[in-house]
Amino acid sequence: MTAGTPPRPSTVPAHKVIELQGWLARARLYPQDREAVGKGATLALELRHFTHAVDLARKFTQLEPRHPFPFFLLGLSLEAQEDWSGALAAFLTSARLDTRNGAALVKSALVLIRLGRASEAHRKLQEVLGQDSQSGLDAETLRLAAMALHLLGDNRSARDWLVTALGRGGGAQVHENLGVVQLALQAPDSALEHFEAAVALDPALATAQCNLGYLLLLMGDWERGWLHTEAALSLSPEDPRIALNALVYANAGPGLG
């Protein structure tokens, strides 16, 4: 069961590639151009050109050493390269530059989990969630914090914060994550409702299609399970988790023919 990590896109729009090439060229010609460096780093990360993203994000932090966003962007880029120690340092710097930056604290907690430092991660989460009564954290920050709690095994707290995120405008991704947590709490009927809600809100969310297909297959609903697994495969054919669902169907279901 996947907790909603975005799959690698199978295709990249040509205009995005051309736009990235333009920002990269401009950043090379004018290395002090904050707009070129910042937008180039952001787009490189979006298109999964992680080497460019890290290089430009580092330059961005040098151009804007007192602004939290360049360090947050660097953290995201290093995280994508699985440079956990570098990502942690960047996220903590971003959080230090803006003490209200809940997202940076949550990302640092997620990296700490990767590094096997669960108790430190839990303290970071308590710190950021403690801000909610004063600042009212946004739905995405709450979602990430909740999934960090899920990774730490605190599924009841994760569920409660995800419900709060829904009340603050959280959409398909929050519903999908709630489905994952409800499964961990052994509430498959509730999980099914949330996976179905996620797919209804965003049919192009491959991980939601995957999780819905997976649960339906477990419930013995082979026809609907395969329908959603097939949709997930078409959206993200390179995702091995989705391919695994297809194998579950092929080996345990009535067959594809």
C-alpha cells in the first residue's frame, strides 16, 4: 500500500523542457539573476532534473541567504536525490529563518525518519503541530505531518490530523492518505470510501487508483479491482507498486482473459 508518493511522470510536456532550457541558459549567462536561478531550480525539480535542481538551488541560497524558500527548495532537491543529511540541514535552515514555516519542520521530521532518528522526528512533529492552535496550519502541512505520524506508527493521531486537513480544504491526496491510515487501523470500509473519494476528485492521481485497485482486489472484487489497477498502470506504467497489483490480479484473480 502506497502512502501517496507521486509517481515519476511518464512524459514531460515539450514546452516545459524548452522553458527549463531557457532558464538554465539565462542562469549561466547571468548567475546573479535571482529570477532565472530560482525559477530554473523550481522547474528542474518539477521535471526531475535533480542535478540541475540542486546546483541552481544552492546558488539560490547564496543569492538569498536570509530567505527561507531557497533553502526549502534545496532541501526538496537533495531529498529527491536521497541526500538525507544534506536535505535535513537545508530544511532546518529554512525553518530557522522562518519559525512559522511548518512545512520545513515537517519535511525535516520526514527526513529524520529516513535517517532512523524517530524520537527526534516525533519532537519536530510535536513542535509544528503545537503551532496549529495559534497559526492554523494549511492542509498540505497537516497532511505531511499526519503521514509522518503514520510512518512512526501513530495512526490514530495521523487520522485525526488528516480529518482536520480535510476541513481546511484538503482534497484527493488527503482522502487517499486517510484511506492508507484507515487500512492501518483495520478499517477497510472507511479506507474504501476515502480511496473512492480520492479517485472521484482526481481520476489522474495514479497512487489513488493503485490503492483503490489494491483494496478491491483484497476484498475479492476482481472486476473493479482490475479496472482501477489498469487505470493506475496507464497513468504511471513505470511504477513497480502498480505492476505488483497487476501481478496480484493475474495470480489470484479470475485471469485477464
